[in-house]
Amino acid sequence: MVFVGAAPASQAAVPSSVPQFRVDATMHTAAIGQIRADAPRNRVVTLSSDRTVRIWQLPSLRLIRVLRLPQEGSVEGLPVGLAISPDGRTVAVGGWTGKTWEQTTSIYLYDSVTGQMTRRIGGFKDLISALDWSPDGRFLAVGQAGSQGVQVLDTTTWKAVARDAEYQDSVSFLHYSAQGMLAASAGDGSVRLYDAGHALVARQSIGVSRLIGGVRFSPDGKLLALGVIDKPMAMLLKVPSLDLAVLRQVPDARQTGLCCVAWSRDGNALFLNGAHGGTGPTPLYRFDGGGLGAMQTLPVGNQRFTNMLPLPDGTLLFATSTPSLALLDARGSMLRTVGTVIADTRESASALLLSADAQILSMPTARAGAQARAFSVPMLEQPPIDARLLPPLRPDGRFAVEGFAPATAAPKVNGKPLPIHEGDRVTAHAMAHDGNALFVGTSWSLIKLDRSGQPAWRQNFSSELRGVNASANGALVVITLADGTARWLRQSDGSEVLALFAHNNGRDWVLWRPDGYYASSEEGDQYVGWHLNRGLDREPDFYRAVQFERVFYRPDLLRSALDAPSSSPLSQQQQRVAGTSESALAAELERIAPARLAVRETRTRLNASGRVEISLQVVGQARSLPMAQLAVYLNGIPVTPSAQRALGGGERMRFERTLVVESDRAENDIRIEVDQGQSLGLVETYAELPAAVPKRPAARGRLIVLAVGINEFVNIPERRKRALPDLAYAAQDAQAFSKALETSSGGLFREVKTVLLNDFTDTKPDQAEIRKALLQLQEAGPDDTVVVFLASHGFSDKAGNYFFLNRDSSYQDVVGVVKGTNVSGEAPTLLSWTVFFEALRMTAGRRMLIVDTCHAQKIEGTLDTHTLRKRSAASNFAFMVAAKGDEPSQEYDEGGHGLFTYALMEALKPAADRNGDGRVSLSEAFQYLAPMVEKLHDPRAGSQTPQLIAPEALREQALCGCGR
């Protein structure tokens, strides 16, 4: 190499601050490109074309941190090269990084603990295609695309100290040996070897192909393994001569390449894999004897994988094509797996179906049409698939297409070349129903062509386009993307008006508008959010939609999102153009931006009481809104008592705290929240104690029960009682349920505290008294269980806000809510859902809300139980409700109670203990009561279907003891 100084970085344009909507969950949402080991921390780091880098703890495969790259458009921020410092503290990533703004590329350095970008190294002329860190930590080797070759950076000064520009094509892979030698493979068909001083020692053209894959030194540095991308072979080359030691070939005609090579830690085994044409698992080949022995084909379950990494303990980590991560033992048995949330939309080119007005769609969610899901925008539901939905309309004689199927590099429409980028391909197309336009989807764009074949508009996307269909009414065109989303665009100008993400679990979904307003299933808003760049030299922000649930969750607006324009002000608001919506969203997110939280350090130890003590160094920085409350969730349970949550003085804008929590588990998921009223700041991490945790009895906390039941509504005039009648059993329900919990506690709790408000108590269930009673929940500690039971009438306004009818509520307030004249979310004499939810949010321990309220059948409006379930999921407490929103909660005269409460109390008896452990859990109680309600309900009054939404941590929480 030639020894040089560093190229200076030039400052030009800056990243856009426009919010970019992204699907984001635990697992990557696109193909995983690289896997690197962090040996000191027993972690692995993965890189993906979803433009994130993720850090995982082994062997649990728990997500520790997400590193986000500044990004723009379709490719900016796409990572390719990945390296980790030997101490595991710094992650280096590069690819198409910065070129959009500076015309040169950069390497981003991240702190692996905090996730913060610590440095940007700019000025590289082409794509960063490969990175590797020297084993002594002194150097970072950088490979580039084109003919830029290899540079070596000194990690003290970050200046280039060596360079080899004698390359005719892109660098493919870089690897340092334990002895400090550097190997490089490249698209010019050659492999190069550099000594510890980075002087070129040898260069060897492999001859059989120019598509060289990975290169890896054996642990002793005597052999260099070299993969071939398009041939079923790999080479072992001698070091330092690069002479061929042995050629490893696979006698399987379906094996089309062996790009990936890896050594076991002791160097005894060489592992190979690559592209395989079969439909079964991807073969993994092992050669013992230091890579020179006979070939073995290892069983890998049913995995089709794209990359693999042998780990020091003999296990194997795979990145699969879905994408997912799978940890297998040496025999091929599955140990752990982390799957994707993305539905497989690859069949969308022919299977994306629409109603004539595009209000209903059906999209494929698995290969070969095995699964499909419909979604109705007006209903905000996933109904059965309607046979009348229309497939994409194929071009007739008005559009002559060439190079579409199979896709070629030079497609044409009516004899004119389609204006696409190099490497782009047509993936789907559909003709407008009036025959005057053709919509063509490519890997990264949707293009509208007029009758002459000229482009009318183009829209680019950050994920591969899979399907296109145009609505029969001529208003909308709908596409599906590889990230599992569907997008509605206007046919006239291509502006986006609506988008849907459907989780591959078949249950969760989220529907959103460009201005940020959304509706979702109970947990759907956990999986999407907004990426916001913060310049070239800082890591971007990412906000999940659930962090703005109090402001942006508006199902009423989403139901009408595709309605035809009218002259009403609301309709005009809903028809805002996308650009204006994005600007409005950016301004609103800036106004209510959540605090930035970072966990700087996590320590674990076993304390004197035998519990795992976790110490967290946390920093919080407010943006616009001051920080009000700070809470820690441990394995899904809030453990910060109410009295310890308030942030005051200067801490409302910035704080640094060491938070200490205790656990009985070795593996712990931690979530830290800062409540700011209109938004929620949060950071998540993982902490484990490598040593075994001694078994000890679980800490016995208190059971705190607040039960409210109202029969008589004293301020409702008699003439209105027909529409809003008194109830027969609500007061008895509250009294009997609280007593049942108290008498069946069975030693589960060290104390049971009951607060009862009903018609028969001295303190009546008026609004003020209910508010006072809710304050008593703040006594709860991390080991306590809190149950709130409500029995009365309940109502929802048109925005989905729930109101509880207390004893002294007025009829006028009820009418204002149900008729839609009051959509403020507040009513003077009614208790809003926010009162109960905020009380539970401020409460530590295991929290449950049980609601046996129904909407009076002779009064307008509905009870929107879906919104209640959704908001309870956002608040991380369990929520059980007596019936769906359009169903009555029936009374059961034979039992002397409401039907739901009668069944609930029966579920607190030994018969409900399905697993025979002497306890009835929340899920067992629900599984017992739901079929009982189905059996005993009066069909003449309609169906009654109890509902339960509960975090995983609460489903098995014991409600009572029931020794047999």
C-alpha cells in the first residue's frame, strides 16, 4: 500500500428533517447482510438493508440496542460494511452513507452501549463495501466500491495511514488475521494479502470466477479460506504465498455458490454455505481436519439461511431469508429464534385485490397464495375476503409492454424505454380501468405512464415494491411493499393518502395518514414509527407511534380517510395533500417531541438477599415538553412506586440518575419511560446475570382492590330513565367480586386491601369520591397486585373516548357525548377513561382493569371497547371487559348478578384451575368465564363476548389461590 494522509470531508447539503415512517420491531425488516461477533460481551451485531444495525445478547438472542443511520430516499443510509472494535465498545458501519448530501461517503462510529454516534469519518469517494478492525484495535481497514481499493485508518487519529488503489473493481470482503495480516477479496477476481505493516505481500487471481465471496483466515493464520459466489466451490490458500492448498467442492447440482466461509474457534472445522436452488433447508457443509478433511452436510432444521457464524461454544448462528436469527446447537437442533413481523407479500403482483373504491383490500401474506388478509378502512377491521374484490387490470392493446415478465434491464412501454435506474427491474403493473394510464412498479418506484408511454409522475419508496392495483373508480392506486405495508396513492398526482401495516401474526395492524393520525389493533402501534434525521454527525431519532398515542390515535378520522371530498371543513382537512401533511407532522412532532433517554451503563450483581440487583445509569434530555414522571418497567411490570416518579426543578429538562431495581430472574427486559403529558419518552435495554440465580420464594406483595358499582343514578330525571335506566345488579357485583377476591386469596398475598364504593356503602360512588379512591392505588409497590373493577353504564364519543357513568352524572353530559356535540374527551359530570388510565399508569406492580359496563340500548351512540383495549395495551396493564362494543352486558337474574360478573366469580373457584397448580391465573379465569357467558347469555338480547387484552407478564398472574 501507499502510505497517505486522510482525505478531508466536504460539507454540502444536510439530511432532511421530514419524518420518515418505518416499520420497526425487534427483528430486522429486510435481509440481513452481515453478522459480527462481540466476544468480550458475548454479543453479536447484525446489519440489514432495512438501514439499521442491531446488537443481540447471546445465548438469549435478546435485542440490546438498535443503531440507526441517517437516511433519505430509497438507498441513502444503506449499510454494507460492518466492523466491531476488539473491546466491543465501538461499531463501525459504512455503505451508501452520506453520498446523497456530500457526494462522498462516510463511516459512522457508534457507542455500542448507548447507541450514540460518536464520530463520522467522511471523504471517501465511493460506496463503503467492506470494513474490518485489526485485532490490536489500532487500525480500521476500509474497502470501497468501484476502483477505489483499500484504505487503512489509524484509530487514534482516524487518518489514513495506508492505501492500495490498484483495484479494477469493488472490494468484496476484508479480514484481519489474529497475527495482524490483512486479506481482501474483490470483484476483479483477485485476492490480496498484506502484512502487519499493510505492505502488499501477494496477489492471486483465482481464475474460476470474478465473483469472490468472503475471505477468512484460520485462527493460526496459516490458511486463508475463500468463497465463490457463483460456483459450488471454495478455496483454501496458503499464507503468505496464496498458493492453493485444497479446493473444496460440493457434489450437489443445486448448490450454485459457496459465498460464505467461517472457521470454528479452534480452527479444526471449516464451514461453508451459499445459494442453493432446492426448496428445502439451506445445506451447511463442514470440513474437519483444519478444513482439509472429508465433507459433512449438517442438519439445520428447516432453515433457509443467508449467512452464518460459528460461535465459541460450538453453537451456530444463522441469518435466515425471512429475515430472522436462529441459534442451533452442533447437531442442528433449534435453541433460540427471533422471527420477523413482516408478512410475505411477494405474491402481490397478481393477488392484490381491491373493492371498486379501494376502501377494502386483500393482500397476500405468504408464498404461493397460502394466506391472504382483507382489511376494511371504514370498519377498521379484517373481514373475510369478499369474492367481488377485483384483481389488477392487465394492459390491453393500448399498452404494449416489453421486458416486464420476465423482468429485464431494458423494459419498454409502447416502444419507449421505461425510465428506471441501473439495476432496477419491473416487479408489478396494472392498467387504470379507463385505459388511459399504466402504473408500473419497480424495485424502488411507482411510475404512472400516460397513453403515449410518457411518465406522468414517479414516487420512490424505501422498500421494494411488490404489487400494484388501480381502483375501478379512478381515484386511487394501491401498492404493497416488501416491508409488509400497503399504500394508497392518488392516481392524479401520486401523493400518498393512507398506509396499512399488517403484522404477520394475523392479528395486529396499524393504519395511518401522512399527517400522523392513526388507528390500530391493540398492539399495532408498537411496530411502526417515524425516523427523523438529526444532521450528518448525530444518530437519528426514532419515535414509535405508541409514544404519541394520546395525540395521534384517532380511529374516527381513519374510518373516513378515503371518503370522497365534500364541502365540510372536516372533509377538507382529511383531503390535505401529502406534502402539507408531512410539514404539519414535522411541526407537530417537534412541538411534542419525547425526551431523549440513554442507558449509559448497566451493571448486575447478586445481592445479599439473593435477588439480582440491576443498576442503570440513565440520562434524560427534554426536547420541547418538560419531563414530569420517570418510571422503570422490569419484565413488563412497573416497579417504580408513584411517590418516587416525579421529576422536579432542573430535572424536568435534564437528569442523570442511577436507578436500581431488583429481580428474581437472570434475564431481564428493562423499559424506562418518561411521561411528558402529550408524549412518552422511552428507552429499552436488557440486563442479565451470567451466574445462576438461586431459587427463592417469590416476594409476596399486597392485593389492592378498588371496586365501584352503581345501580341508581340520582341526577338522571325519571322521564329519562327509560332511555338511561337504573341497573339491577351493578352495586351487588362490585361488592360480591371484591369479597370473592378477598376470601379466595389463599395466602398468595401478604395483605388484601379493599376499597368499595357502591349504593350501599356510606361513601357513595360520586365522581369526587371515585377520584379520591383512585389516589389510594398510588400506595402500591413493585410486588403488589392492583385490581380495579367498574360496574355501571359506559359510553364512547365519536373519537372513541370512553366515559363512565358515576352516581351523580347528568343526563345532559351523556347526551353531549353520544350525540357528538362534545368531542373534547372531557365532560363535567362524567369520568373519562383518562382518569382511570392515568391512575393505573401512576401505579406500580401488576395492574388489572375489569369493566362490566354496557351502553344503554335506548340511547344513541356506542361503547367503543376496541379503543379501550388498545389504550390499555399502550399503558401495559391487563384489561378485561364484559362484552364487545356493539353488544349488551346482560343481567343474570338467576344468579343475582350481571352475567359477566357472575361468570367471573365462578372463575375464582377451583374448577377454573386448568393446570392444577392451586391457583387461578388471569388467563385461566378468562378461559373459564368466556364459554360460561356464551352458554348462559340470552340470545334474544343479542350476543355477549367478553374480551381480554393483557401483556404477557400478566396473563399468568394469579388472581386467587384455590387449594384443592
